[in-house]
Amino acid sequence: MAQIEVDRLTKTFRVPEREGGLAAALRSLIFRKYKQVQAVQEIDVRIEEGEIVGFLGPNGAGKTTTLKMLSGLLHPTSGTATVLGHVPWRREPAYLRRISMVMGQRSQLHWDLPAMDSFLLHLAIYNIDREQGRRTLNGLIEMLDLAGVLKKQVRTLSLGERMKGELCVSLLHQPAVLFLDEPTLGLDITMQARIRQFIGEYNRLHRATVILTSHYMADVTALCKRIIVIDRGRLLFDGPLAGLIERVAPFKIIAIDLQRDLDGYDFSTLGTVVSAEERKVTLRVAKDQTAAVTSRVLAELPVLDLTIEDPPIEDVISNVFAQGREGPA
Amino acid sequence: MRVSLAVMFQYRGEIILWAVWGVIYPAVAIAMWTAAIQGSSDGTQIAGYSARDFAAYFLMTMVVGHVCTAWDVYEMGYYIRSGNMSARLLRPLLPVWQNVGDNISYKVLTLAILIPLWLFAAWVTEPRFQTTTVHLLLGVPAMLLAAALSFLLGYVVAIGAFWITKMDAISEMWFALHLFFGGRIAPPSVLPWPLSSVASALPFQWMVWFPSEALTGRLTTEQMIAGIGWQLFWLVVAVVAFRLAWAAGVKKYSAVGA
């Protein structure tokens, strides 16, 4: 049995809507219109222990709603799910003690108190053995480099410091499943890299299952071997990242730096021209043609430098969304 | 509770002002009823309360009112509307326990401010107490039961925020019911019919009026025992209502605000 099993999970919200303006506001006093929003539509997922899974999708796709159902915050409209053998929305204390959720925009730390007070409260709430708790806390403080902020009020911390504090408090009880909803949101590049490194280390050390949503592709490529793509509540793709690239973007990007201008040379005979500037041409070439095209370029053209790359992951994901909107997956 | 106290220590000015606020209503009521007695037909009493009886009663409502203070009906809407409730729901502990901690911490912390105020008010108004040992033995538990009832019923109303989200009007209505039918403006016995009948059917009188009357010595032993029985009845109602409302509310929760 997988650690996380989701079957035809669906969540529909009934939301009020109205036109803008005072007249519409007055009308809505008596005649209120509602709209059904299908945030998640019949998602099926299986996740094994220790996996790090990236949950990708545009804004409003249903990623966070799915995470909230799996963490027990929301009741689904229909469908079933079990996480660690528990039904999440029953919110049994035994389940809640084994999971953790970090929401980039929501804080679990006490705003008015030094971070250390929140950590100690957390240890008490989760009934963690005093000695064990202190050891875990000290380990996390060292891994996240939090020593300098323990005595500072949380509201005075920078975003990066607060994020590290959120991760610390979320891991004090050593959860088996970690839901990370945009954990690097708003952080600078250095801090993003540190958070990613930390999550990877935590996963390796504790075999914790991590489900991560992010709009930063660097998070996904650094951490996730498997990704799930969701759009408009529907699952579009579930598999290895390499498989997604193979399926959606089976081509390579060849960037060529030339020693001199080649006016009049028809680069379209080599592949699709992505861009052509003075002494620099970028081509998109089918994967199975890459070797042949590269040989031809090196033989026929005055090449200064040549790089062969996979297409940017952002473009791949955008293509997935575009294809998903054109028709069912 | 330690954390709740620590948070309150951060905002000393606010705590002082809230504590003083709780004294204002009874102080105004004492002045109002003293003036009313002077204008009454015999100029000495209204509905069996002399000026000193009113002073004793409202002085006691200062104490009991403080012990029964609960404000979750004002705050729950904010927590749910802002999405901050999510962090509380993720813990393996009912969020209500944090509210219990905050509630008790506030009451303990503000005693240092209120006790001198109460003593000053007592010195100025010369209240007449008829309290015996029996009144204390039954009145103090009645006051504690009143605190539990006030908190829990207020929390049940606050749970309405899962459906209504903007609870401001309901909060004010709840406070008005407390004020009017709970005995903070007048003992329910001085209310005209049918208001007195309405008051006797509602739980509010068991929160402030009943313990205050008991501790000022105006009730018989039988009346106090019967009153405690009614408090226990309403407490059971509150517990059942809480369990049902909480289960339904959490199911309704939409975790807005990401």
C-alpha cells in the first residue's frame, strides 16, 4: 500500500459573484448569485514513502486545494484519500502528529514572541520528549543557521529568516509527510538554494515524503524526480520530469556562436530558428536529429562555441498547460 | 498558558485599557441606579435594592464580569477570514485550548490592575454585603461555572464564523444580550415583564447575575443550589452544541487566504 493514496478526489467551492459597482452591490443584497468552482476534479495519485513530488500548475490550478485536503484542512466534495493509513479530514491527533504543512504566506510562529518561544510551545503541543525535542531543535537550528534569530521577535525577522523559522517549527516533531506550499516564495536566490538543500537533506536523513508546490522551476529541478502537473483541477501529467520533457518537448536547443557573420545562410535548413542575431543563432532541433545537425553545423559553419541543452523547463510546463487547455490529457 | 502570558506582556498598555474597560459598565450602572433611587417613589429602594445593595451588586458584577470575560466571538471571524485558522487546525490539539489559555492568562494578569480599582470603588460606594460562609462556598464555584459557561457559549457562537465569516454584527448582538439579560445593566428581577420572562429562559443570567447575587448574600441556600443546577444544565447544552458546531464548522471551512 502506498503511503499516500488518492482516488477520484474532488473539491467544488460555491462562491458568490457579482458585477462591480454600487448598483450591483445593492442588487446582491436581495439577489445573490453563486458560481460552482471545481477546484479539484477526480484526481488519482499514489505516492510512496520517501518520494519528493513536485506539484506544478498555473495559479488557480488546484495545487494548494489538493494539499489542504491531504493535510486535513479541507473536506473533499467527493473521492477518497489515505495518508499514512489515515483519512486526513478526520483530523485525528495521531495523524496530525505525523504530518506538517508549510504555507509560504501563512505563519505558524507567534508573531509577537521570539522564535524560540514558538519552538518550545510546539514541542509541548506535540508532546515531544524533552530531551529528544531539544536534540532535534538544536540539530535544526544548526542545519538552518538559526542561532542568530532565536531571541528576536518573529515580526522583526526578514522573510528569509522567518521562512527558516517556519521550516524549523514544522519539522520539530519529525513528520513523516511534509506538505510544502511554495516554501521559497519571495526569497532571494541564495536563500532559495539553502532551503532546497535543507529539504533534500531532510528527505535523505529521515526518508520523509515531501510534496512540494512551487512556481520556481529551480525548486522542482533541484528536488523532484517526479512531478504532477495539474491545471483547472485536472491532472495533466504524473511521472518523472525527464518523461514530461520527452513527451511534451522532444527536442533540443542548440545555441551556436559564430566566428563571423554568415549573411545569406539559410539556418532553417538545420532546424527551427528560435533566434538569429549577429554571430549567434539558436535552433530547435528534434531529439533524434540532434547528432546529425550538430555534425553538419561543425562541418559547414565557422563555429566559435556550441551548446546543446534541453528546452527551458518553464517552456515545457507552459506547453503542458497550453495542451491541457486545448483538450483532455 | 505561558505563551499566552508572554504575548500579553508584550502589550501592557492594551491589557491595562481592556481591564479598566471592564470596570466602566458597572461604575456607570452604580451611578445610574443611585440616581434612579433618588427619583423613585419612596426614594430608598427599587425592586428591593437600596443604593448600597446596588453598589454591592454592581461591585460584584465587576468581579464576576471580569471572571466571565470572553472575546472569541469577536476574533474568530478574523482568524477564519484571514486564513490564520489553518495554522491552528494543523496542530494535534483543538484550537479552543489556545483560546482557553489566552482567556485565563488575561484574567490572571489583569488582577493586579483590577484589585486596587475594586477596592477603591468599594471604599467610595459603601456597598452592603450580606455574604455568609455558605454564600462563599456556593458562590465561588458558581462564579467558576459561570466563567466556563460564558466562554463555551461564546465560543459556540464564534464558530458561526465558519459560515458567516464577518461576525462583527453578531458579536455586538451577543454582547448586547449579555449586557441586558445577564444583569450587567440591571438585575433581571428589575426588568419589566415580558423581558424578565425572556431573561429567565436564556442562559445569560447564570453567567453574571446569579454568581453576583450569590456572592453578595442575597440568595438562599436552596436558590443557590438550584442556580448551580441550571448552570450545569446550560453547560451540558454548551458542550453538546460545541461538539456539533465544531464538527460542522470544520467541514465547512474553506481555508481561504492560501
